[in-house]
Amino acid sequence: MGKKIKYIVLHISDSSWGTAMEINNWHQQRGWKEIGYHEVILNGFPTAQHKSKNIRDEMLDGSVEIGRELDPNATLESDEYGAQVKGFNSKSMGICCIAKTGDKITSKQMEKLRLRVAYNLKKFDLPAHAVRGHSELDPKKPYCPGINLDLFRKAVQNLIDKENKKEEAVKPPPIPKPPPIEMIKEGQEPPPPPGYPPGNKLIRAIKAFFEELGK
Ligand SMILES: [Zn+2]
């Protein structure tokens, strides 16, 4: 039985460069089965060479890579457990930004992190306070992920509110009720529909004409 996802835990990689594949190598070297994070947001330095030559790949700055695979439901099977924080792995998903401890994540990473967190909160039906920094769950990691988490949660909530308003705005207007049909009493002539010639009068006149002929 899978366990419900209750938290989204945020990390930085403590490396100034890297990709999901690279982190996967690092984590396997630690003896883990595979990468501990479910999503990785790059900083534009995918390799050590990019960093040492200071060549930032702008297209990769703020791009998302899938780490440990998550199936689309809101529960975690044991093979989906990441490595976020002791005691939380079976009930959280983890997103990691490539950044060295003490460095700020890039503005493109921040923008994408907000979008990914808002998306995943909606997907897993979680409130903004389900977002936790690694530092909030483990006092031994005070610099991970090194962002103002209260401001971050507020910004994410704003994004979700905006998105909900947009969805509200594109909803089609309610279909107006048709006017009530007037019941016609027996023997009474129904009123002609607006804009049409009074058909019944004409038919009666023709009938009368033929009746007259038939006499
Ligand atoms: Zn961390």
C-alpha cells in the first residue's frame, strides 16, 4: 500500500554545477539505490567544465530534470521513496536546486521552483504549508535550501490563487433558463410567434373558403 504524499521538501545540491544524472552518480557512490530527489532544477552549469570556464548554458538555467521517478498518483510506493530527511522519506517528494551552500539559487531557478512547487501542491492536493525546507526538518542543515521559506510559501500561494482565478474566469457563463411555456387553454388560439404572420387566421380563412365551395 502506498503512503500519501504530505510534504514537498526543498534542497540545494551543495554543488556549483550538476544535473540529475550527475547527482544520481553521487548518490549511488554513497551506496543509495539512485538519486534521492524527485526533481532537479539546473543552474546552467551542467558540468564541472562549464563551471570552471564560467560558461553558463542559459537554456539550462532554470530547467527541470526528473530524478527518482514518481508515478502520477498522490501516494508513494517504497521504490518511489526519495532521500529527503530521516523520518520524512516515505511521505514527501523532494525538489533540489543546483547550488553551492552559501550561494543563492539563480532567479530563473527561483521562478521555476515556485512553478514546480505550485504545480505539485495542486497535483497532490496539499496546502502551501506542506512545503518545507530541509533546514526546517533537520537543524543540522541550516543552509539547505538557503532561501526565505516563509516568503517562498507566500509567493507560491499567490501563484495558486492567481491560477484558480484564471480557471474561474474561463468557466462558461451559466446557460439562461428558457422562458416558461405559456399553457394554452382549450378553445383559445395560441398567440403567433413574434415576427411571423398570424398563420392560424390564414388557415381558418382558407378552410372557410373551401367549406364554402363544398356547400
Ligand atoms: Zn537538503
